[in-house]
Amino acid sequence: MNKLFLLLISSCWALTTTAQPTPGSGRTEIELSRLNWNLSLDTAATWQNDQLYAGVLKLGSMPVNPPTGGWNMLKKTGKRVQLPATVEEFYWGKNGNAFGVSGNYLGVSWFSTQIMIPASFAGKWVSIEFESARFRAEVFLNGKLVGYDLISGTPFAASISEVMKPGQLNDLAVRITDPNGNFDWRDSQNFMWGDYRTQPSHGFGGITGKVKMVATDKTYISDVFVKNTSNPRHIEVEIESHNLHNNPVKGSYELTIRDKRTGQQAFHASYPVTLQTGIALINQYPLTINNAKLWSVDDPNLYEITVEWKGANATSDRFRRSFGFRWFEVKDLDGDRQFYLNGKRIVLRTSISWGFWPVNGIAPSDALARKQVMAAKQLGLNMLNFHRTIGQTNVLDAADELGLLYFEEPGGNQYPRNLYDPRNSKEEKQTSFYRIARREKLTRMIRRDRNHPSLVIYNMHNERGAEPAAADSAQMKEAHLLDPSRIITYNSSNGAIKMKEHDPRFKLHMMPYDTTFYSYGWFDQHHAGGPGTYHDNLYNNPTNYAKYTDHKDEIIYYGEEGAIGTPPRLQLIRNEIMKTGIDRGWETDAYLKWYDAYDRFLKENGFTKAFPNVDSLTRKMGNVAYYYQGRMIENVRINNTIDGYAVNGWESMKLENHSGIVDNYRNLKGDAALIAQYNQPLYVAVKLNHKVVRTGDAIDADFYIVNEKELKGEALLQVTLTDANGKTTPVLTRSVNITGGFTYGQLLLNGVSIKIPAAGYSKVSAVLKQENNIVAGGIDDVFAVTLNTSGIGEGLCVADTTGVLPAFLKSAGVTCSPFTSGRPNGNTLLVGAFEPQQTGNPLVTELLEWVNDGNMLVIVDNVDQWASFLAKKEILDYRGTKILGTTWYGGNFFTKAHPLLEGLPQNCVFNWEYQSLATYNKKRAGLRVGNGETIVACVADHKPEVYSALSVIPHGRGTIIISTLDIVSCLTTGKQEDRAEGDGENAALQSMNLADANPANIVAKQLLLNLIRKK
């Protein structure tokens, strides 16, 4: 029995083989996932203080836990499901509370079915093979414990040879225990299960992969690893077999390689071999196929190797693997370390995926796996990351087939610092179990995934601050031994990493076929938070812009960049839910409520002309993040030194991670072209130092070529300006020289001054011509505002203890008088830093009587106090203020058409044009109001609500305008635009000098003037 289950553990990773039943072979596979399974909850089961097992299993000495209601319970209760499936898919909120994470189920569940085992399986080696489960799986056949596993997300197997009943129906049941888990991005927070420290993973319990029954002869192939080498057409084939007979067996391996698309044979050879008695018998065969087609992102040529065993004792087996001929490496080009794929430089553009999926939460269908890869390719990305979580086989299969690179982490691999004290037996127990489990998970991941040509980098931890300990180094060595053909890094970091310094905490890595640990040469730094929208300070000039670097002798990889939260494509998700049913899925209820809230607001508040449906609104909000990420990718590419950039992040789900650029159903959140245009292999990058200006101002324009098409030589650069009236004017024509080769980003011309003559949108265009043919082009937009003070009468009063508002008005040529108390002596009162005053009747004040007489009150600061004041007076139906989230939560503003927005963009979401009001370092809030007219609305996080940021409330014959928009911060030279992007600090009034430190503030200034214009 011990030998049996040692074999079970050693072969658990070999479950992803594509072998199929083949006439004449000794292998037969029967798919069990599509059977009807029964999912039952065992709420009476105890599990909290169980003894747990990792490593070599001895099933005969382990406790057996049948259903608390007896085996017949599994046939009398539950729901019919097919695999993969989780409890949360079918029982979310069973406790009566589906809100947030409250609907999660913790405890024991059972997945059961009946399987017909063919009579021909008698005398065979037969196992039930699972792609994955979470968390603990105990496998029973006919009431006997035949398998046990608690390494979440990885393959395992259960031998049934000794207890099966060939030729009969057999009862198969899997007891799943879900003790804990997270529903966010964190993988550093360890969970305790009784006395055991367990690896963190997403909190879904179930069978999370496909299941099949496999029968082989007792001499069989358990794995084939095709090792790529620095000669991409030379491979080494590693074959692992098992001989369960008592004597050595002679025979041969026949290797056949075929083009997977055409079926054309590329190689065939036979090799004699003698398999000794035992397990994990490894043979290696080097071979070169000179005419093999290479696998790349653009040409994902796949091959399939078939290894056939033919034994002299009449045993046989046939085993298949898909693979690709390719080589991914780091090379030094004149002192610049760069990534290369098949000898051609590649700059990685990727996004981090936390591993959440719709409906069941954790396991994608094959269709969704394919949709994920297709979405990345639509955006022009060339890689995705399995981030803080292990990946899924069918996702890598899709990446192999469609052409997308992958970066993978096991997730939950961070060993707690300062945990181990050998004098403490409890800590010894925790330490031993945790280390065994994390080692097993990493090695299973590597053995499962190492044949995928799409997978190019392994990473051990994300954002770990600890020095690598001996156990960490041992882990990396073991991983590198299992797969020496790939790069392995210790950490992807947000720590105090410094260029030009050795630091194993953040830079430790191993290169392919090199056992050396390097603590220099790999710079991976995170800037997780984003600015909310693109803003002008992200590009100033050729040596001052976001992501600029001249550090060449290390790989420069920015591993988490610019989280900007936006809503999912709620209407598309709702349509999908309506097709598949509203009674399944851990997010379903939340998405439907979320959609209904947006839909109701648009229809009831006159926003349908701006946004005809919910999808129009959410897609345009997604475009805000898309535009920012596209421009940052462009910055990376023009730099020509940076080697990789990762968007923070890939998929959103209902609770957070709203910075994902696709939603959990893998719908693109915005218009793909907004990112894809900056991922083109060849174009002219037009970079402006200001995109929002006062009409008549001049901007500086710089011009680069992004060039992965080896364009080179002399060319003419032609620049034109098309103004808001449609008039196109030549700016210049200049001869430039294009370097080409591995120079992927090159400055062609800088410092071109261009005056913007008209209010509205102007376009700066550039084309490159060779032999009078256009070979590349590019554009960028400018928005200009003519500051308009017309219609603002002399009856303007201002209540502002800071003096900011009257000082701005004076600079704009607007006359105003101060207000301190009582009844204003004009027809408009602008309120800034000033508190409401109570006088007279509790429901009446002199100020409100004044409004009632036909005057206008405009509130732009101290909004919470004024809203509460107006609510007490029964004028404003105010029910609280909502602060808009930032980074991976997020929120944004959107408008309809209205005279208050004259001269400004309308019927839109706040994007770069409104950067002075929408960036994350501004005060961002909305009011819950039930009356008046909302002109600018806003949404926040994943809340099923829409709030007001600018409302008009009629009062008697007068009007009250109340705005939460951070207009006041745009009237001073508090240089928020000079702060680091995403710093999230509120604006401070740093100066009363009213010089235009930030031209983009012109939008907020014009909005203020519009608010006080007498209607």
C-alpha cells in the first residue's frame, strides 16, 4: 500500500496529458467531468481540528470520514452539477445573506456520481485523475478511501485498482472541505486550519478541474517533458515511465513529432530501452529538427509529440504532449539587457490576473479560457500574468494555440517571517506542514505546465520584503532542476528597490541552464496606484516623463502599474446571466442589483441621450483607464530601455480589483483600439507636454517612432495641425534618420512649438514618408478653452474665508463683493470656505428667503455641511456623502448636456479633458440626493448606486446649485500635478499666486464661471 501511494503522489502532476483511447495501446481514458454529479452539503460534519496530511500518504492509517447522514444521504439530497463546480456556484448565500463575502460556505460538501468500470480494466493499473480541487479532497470508491489531497489548484490522482469492481457500476464520491480562503488579491495572509498554517488561496470549495479515469498496463509512461534549448530547433525529450512488474522490462520508445495544425510528420525514431523495476524512471533523448516552424506570439506553431512504449512483455502505452519550438532569453546588446524570443527582441506588455472567474469563481470553462487570451490579443498585449495564484491548464492551452506569453506564480508561497522556533512544538508542526505543502504546490505547478511554449517566466513571490532564506533558495534550486529551460525570479516587488545596487530581496533570479543565483540584473518594481485619469504631467519632455529611465544593464520590468478602477460591462453580464439562469453564481445577485441601479438612474434623470444604455456608460468609463494605460505603454515603448510593463490589473470581480481592464466574464471594459493603437508594431508617437490649454496658448510637441518592423534609413517627417474648426495647417517638414534594428523606440524630433488657435478639440498629426509613400503615422489631441466671463453680472457676492474665490474672480476680471451674514445684497452668492448660518425660523433663514425671492446660491466648498443644513430645512433630500474610491476600487464622474457645461465636454465621462477634477489626488465625492436635477453624476467602487456631483435644486423662484467637484483646488498654484502619480493626497492651498501653474485647470475655472452666470 505504501508503494502504491508513493506512486500516486509522484505521478499526480501527469494529469494534463492529451492522450486518448487508442486501439491497440495499453492506455484508455474515460472523461468523468460531463457525468451528472450530485453536490450535497454536509453541514453536520466536523473538520475544524482535523489532523492534516501533506507529503507521502499512508491511506490505511488515515481517518475515514463518511457522510454524517450515511452514504445514502448523497443520493437523497443536493443538486445535480457537472464539473468543474464549486459550492459557491450553487449555494452562495445559503445562510440567508448573499451580500459581499457573507454568502461564502465554510465546511464539508460531497460530490458524488456512479461510474461504469469496463470489465477489460481487470488487472490494469487504474486511477481517477483530477486536474485540481479546493481545498481538501478525500476520494472514496465504493465507500473506501482511495485518495487524499490538499494542495489546491494542482493535479492529483487516486488509485482504484484494488477496490474497483470491473464490469459494474461503482460509487465515486469526493469529500471536499473548504476551511478558509480569500476573495481579494492578497496571498501573503496565511490562514490557520486548527493548528496548521495553510497556504492562502481563493475561498471557493469544490472540484475545480476536469476528472477522468485512466487505465494502463503496469508498465506505462507517466510524463514527457520537451525541453527547449538556446537553439530553438533543438530539443531534449525527457520521458518518465513506471514499471510495476517485479522484473526489468525490455522494450522500445517510438517518438513521433507532427505539426499539430497540418498533421504532417516532422520526426520519427525508435529507441531501445530497458526499464528497471520502480517508479520515476527517466530517459532523455536530444534531437534537432532543422525545418521545424518556430512558435511565437505572431505565429503560434504547435507540434505534438507521441511517445509509444512497446514492451517485450506485451505491455504498451501511448502518451502525447503538445509543445513548441521556441527560445526565450535575456541578452546583452551593447550593455543593454533585453528580452529575446527566437533571437528577436521583445518588449513585454502584460496584465496581472488574480485568478477569479464568473459563476463558480475559480475555474474557467474552455470557452472562457479562450476568451481571455483573445481579449489580450485584441488589446495588442503579448503576455498575461497568473498573479498571486496558480494558473489553469486550459488557459495555457489557449495561449499556446493563439499566441500569448505567460508569467506564472504558484500563489501563497510566502513563508511567514520569524515564525519558526524549534523549542515550540506547535510552531514546529505549523512550519513543517506549511513548507511541505508549499514545496509540493510549486513542483506540481512546474511539472504540470513546463511543456507550454507560452509559459516563459516563473516567479516565486509577489511583493515579499524578506531576505531569501535557505528554504527559499532550496525551492528555487528544485524548481530550476525540474525545469532548467526558463527564467525563475524570487520576487516581483513594490519595495525599496534601487537601480545599480545588488539586492537579493528584490533582484534574485536564475537564468536558463545556469545554476547561479544572481542578485543584480533584474529590476522589477511596482507602482500599483494610478492617477485616476491621464494627466499632462505624465509627459513633459524627452527626459522627463512617467517611466523614463536610462538604466540599461538590468532588465527593467514594471510589474504592477497604474490601477484605475472602472465598473464591469454590467449589461453584457446581465444578458449572459439571463441566458444561463439567475440561480447560479457567486456574483449573480450583486451584478443584477448593480445593473438595475445604473439603468434606473439613466432613465429617471435624463441621461439616456448621453448614454443610451448601461453598456454605453460602463464602456466609456472603461475608456478612461484604457486611454491612460495606452499612453503609459507608449511611454514604455518610446523609452527603448524598459523591457516589460504590467497593467494593474486584468480581471475585475464584484468586491474589488476594479482596476481590471476586463471584467470577470472577460468582456473588454472599453474600446480595444484605445490600447491596441499604442501596441502597434510601427507608428509615430506624438507626445504633447499639454493636452488641455487656454485658447491661443502654445504647446511643445515631440515625435518618436515606435518601430518593431525594422524600418530604417532616411525619411521625411511631416507635421500638421487640424483645429476645432476643421482647418488643417502645415507645421513643419523635416528630414529624419530611422535607426531600426533592435532600436524599438527612437526620438525623431523634439521641442516643436504649436499654437492652438481655436476653442475645442485640435489634432496634431505626423506622418513619415519614404520615397513619397507614407510608412507610419500618429496623432494626438488637444482641448482648448476660451475663458468666458460673459453674463456674470455685478450682483455677485462671495462667501469665502480663505480669499481664494474672490482672488480668482478678480484675476478673471469679475467684480464681486464679500458676504458675511444676513441677506446678500446681490442676485448670486458663491459659497466657498464658509459655514451655513442659522437665523430666524428653524425652517427659514434670511439666506433661504433671499433664494426664494428669485436669487441663486452656488455652493462649491464645505459641501457636506451645506447639504446637511439644506436637508434640515427640507430643501435638499440629502442622505449622506459617498467618497469615491481610488486605485483598484475607483469611481468616476459623468455628465449630460447642460448650459452649466458650456464650452466644456458634455455627454461624456470625465477623462483627460477633466483631469483637473477627476484625478485621484483631488477631493472626489458624490451626494445621495433624491430631488433636484443632477447635471454631473458619479459612481463609486462596486456600489449599486449613482450619486450627484453637481445638482440644481429649485427653491421657490430661485435656484441652489451644489457641487462636490474639487474646483477650489484648481484656482491656486498648489502643484498637485507635480506629485507622484497616484499619491492619493488631497489638494492643499499652498499659494495665493494665481499664475496658471497647470494649464489644465482652465476647465475647472470655466466651470466655476458657468455656475455663477445668471440664468
